[in-house]
Amino acid sequence: MKYVALLSVFIPFLTFGQLKPSSEADTNSYYFKKALFLSACVPGAGQVYNSINMQNGRKNAYWKVPLIYAGIGATGYFLISNQKMKNVLKDEYTLRQNGGGSQDWAQYDDQAILSIYQQYLDWRDLSILALGAVYFIQIVDAGVEAHFIKFDVSDQLSLTVDPSLMNLNSPGFTFKMSFR
């Protein structure tokens, strides 16, 4: 079942095979698909690819890679630690049902052990969801940034926000956009 899910994720990205895009619309689609594919295969690779291919403005996506790996590492750590505690509590409850038990959990009764077990089970499930969310968000980020590879960020475009008084008694803001 998990192989079917992986294939359904990667098949749309395997459909591009052109070496050189023929038009600007194809260029944007090419960058988008390649950034998504790279980011799905190796977390952070889409951000690096976008930084290398950025034509206008600063190449500024490298700083996201440590954040991506920190998010994956933190959620992976919590996933593993919650799974280990869940297993310890399950073994403790099984030992108690067979007439034994350890001194580590002697202060808790059977219902407390089951309650703590359920808590760690819920935390483990949340860790799995958080890991999936970090992975999905970094893929989306690579795709969104790939759409802006050829975006014009010249000094001729500006937006200013100034405070103003409306009808001489109510405060507000004035937005000014200039295209030169």
C-alpha cells in the first residue's frame, strides 16, 4: 500500500523529460516541476535548485535548508522517543497482567499505566503528522519559490505605506504604489 502512495506522489513529476523549454510558460513549468521533484526526493534540494537558477534578485533560499532539516530532525526525535515510551509502557502493562512488574512504574496503578500509554500513543501520532507536515511544507515552498524564479524585483517597483488622517478625526493608512 505504501508503494502505491509513493508512486501516486512521484508519477506526476516523472512526466517532464524535455531538455530545454521552448517558451517562457514552459520554462516556468519546467522549473516548477523540477523543484517539486527534487524537493520530494531530497528535502531541501528544491530550495537549493531555486537558488542556483534565480535570475533576478538575491539568491536567498539556502538559509531554508537547515530549518527544513531541523524540523525533520525534531519531529523525528519526538516520534522515536514517544514510540519507545509507548513500548516501555506496553511491556510494563503486559508484565503486570502476567503477575510481575518493574520498580520503575510501581507508583502507578494499571489504569494510570493505560492512561500514560494512551498519552504517548497520541503524541506519537501527532509526531507522525508533524513530520508529514514539515515534509509537505518544504515541497510546497520549493514549488512556490520556483514560480518566482523569473519574477521582476527591480527598484522601479515600490509600495509605500504612510499614516494619514481621514476626515480629520479618524486615523488610517495611505498605500502608494509606483511603477516606473
